[in-house]
Amino acid sequence: MGKRILFFVFFLSVASISLGQTIKLLAQGQPTSIRGLSVPNDSTVWASGSKGYVVKSIDGGQSFRWLLVAGYEERDFRDIEAIDSSTAIIMAVSEPAIILKTTDGGKSWKKVFEDNTKGMFLDAMDFNGNQGVVVGDPINGKVFIAETNDLGNTWTILKEDIECSKLNEGEAFFASSGSNILNYSTVQNLNKNIFVSGGKISRLFVDETCYSLPLQQGHSSTGANALDLSPSHRRGIVVGGDFARDKISDSSAVLFSLKKQVSFSIPKIPLHGYKSSVAYITNKKIIACGTSGVDYSKDGGKTWKLIDEGSFHVVKKSKTGPSIFFAGTKGRIGKLE
């Protein structure tokens, strides 16, 4: 009997190790839906959401300071980029579309961009050093993109007139997690933008070329929501699906290669439903989240395992460390343990 008990305890220990990841809930209950998240280091976490909320932690999520941006209490801040505990940039989607910046930890905010164009709707932004980019829904049938070279102090709207700048009817971008565009450095140290569209048509845009994605599409609720690149920048992943039917696993993720030619592959074991955000932990380990739960892959996205059924909109890894945070509705913030 003693040997059986010891074996059972040993089995539980091995099972716990094999399952590995769990998500610790750090905060919840605030009247805001969080879709913007930025983790510049393991200690500093910033998030942004609806009803003018911004939240910050400087102790790795042990405590949070909830802020209402004065004069913007009714705005929906769908994305945020934090540089450190003092400097952050937030994006409000429309009516009008605006970008604000703080350099004093959120005590005050300066407006650095505003656009009242009819139909303007910003979806996501990303920074790579001083260079940043913001993408928005089509204006006059073309992708809206603005860039900055001075850490968001000034912005320039791009006037590209190439075939891939034209979007199809029913094709746009999802502002679900601030994760559908990346500004990254190539092997040649050139800054490039890569982004994905969704809706009735879903595509991957790399440089001046666009590729049809083998994802769920055809409806306004389908298509790509987010992408991420591996630390080597040689591979990437796109996630999405159908947020109106979020338990459907079919065609909710696609892997791609960024070698001489862009190529695609489909996971052998798919994600467990719709996902709105994804992040590489290492070149092989990837984590994704959505209203259908949190999935984890340890083989570069080929196979997936559901590790938590909780709903989160966005997941981000620390830019300088191993910490991984999540955020979602009602001020939910979690951390991967």
C-alpha cells in the first residue's frame, strides 16, 4: 500500500510538471474592458481599456494603480505602448481618433495625434525603438497607416499607392488586442511593418506584398486578429477565427515563414477556438488567448493544449524578461505562472 501511495504522489507531481503553466489572476472587478497591454520589463506593466482607463504596476503585478485619463473618461483606449514606468503612449480609436503620450507616469497626458476624418478608426500600434506605426480601418478603400520616428511625439500619415494598400469590400482590421501590426528589424537592420486584415477577406501584408490567409473568413466576425514573430524573426503566427462563434477551432491559426519566400502551414492540433492575441515565449513556445480560453504550444505552434478556460483579450511577454501577462473584460489581469 505504501508503495502505491508513493507512486500516486509521484504521478501527480509528474502530471503537474507536464501540464506546467497556470494563470494567476492578479486583478479584476474594474468597469473597463482591457485590450491594450504593454510589458517593457518584468516589473513594469501598463494596460489600457474602455471608459478612459489606464492601469499600471511597477512591482510585477503585485499591485496596480488605476487611472482615469482626465478629459477622456468616455474614450476607448484599445492599445498602449510603454517605454518604462514613466513613459507610455495610448491610442483611442475614433470620434476622433487620437494618440496621447505621458512622460510622468500617467499624471498628465499630451495629445500627439488627432484625426477627425469620417470613418477614421485606429486599430493597433507597435514600436521598435523610436520608430512606431499605427494602422487603421480603410479610408477611401485604402489602408490607413501613420508612422513616427521620434517615439510618438509626431506622426506622419503614409500616402502609399500600391496594389496592396487597397482593401477589398468587407476587409478591415480588428481592434481586439492591439496585436495585428508589428514594426520589426530585419537581418539587415531595416525597419519593416507586417500586419494582418480580417473580416470577409483575411490577408497578411509583408513589405509591399500581400498574401491570402487560410483562416476562417467570409463574415464580418471572421479572419485574423493578431500576429507575432518568433525571437529570430524567421517565423511567425497569425491567430483569429470567428469571434461570433468562438468555440469553433477550425482555421483559427496559421504559421508562416519569413525566409526568401513567405510560406504557410496549418497546426496539426488546432487552437481551442477563436483567439484575439498571441505571443512567442521562445522560438518554440507560444501562448495565445481569447474568449475561448488560453492555449499553449511547445513545438512552434504545430500542436496546442488548452491550459485555462478563462477569457482574456490580450497577452504580452516582457520585452526584457520572461514574465507573461494577460488582460480582458471587467479589469481582469493575469500572469502566467
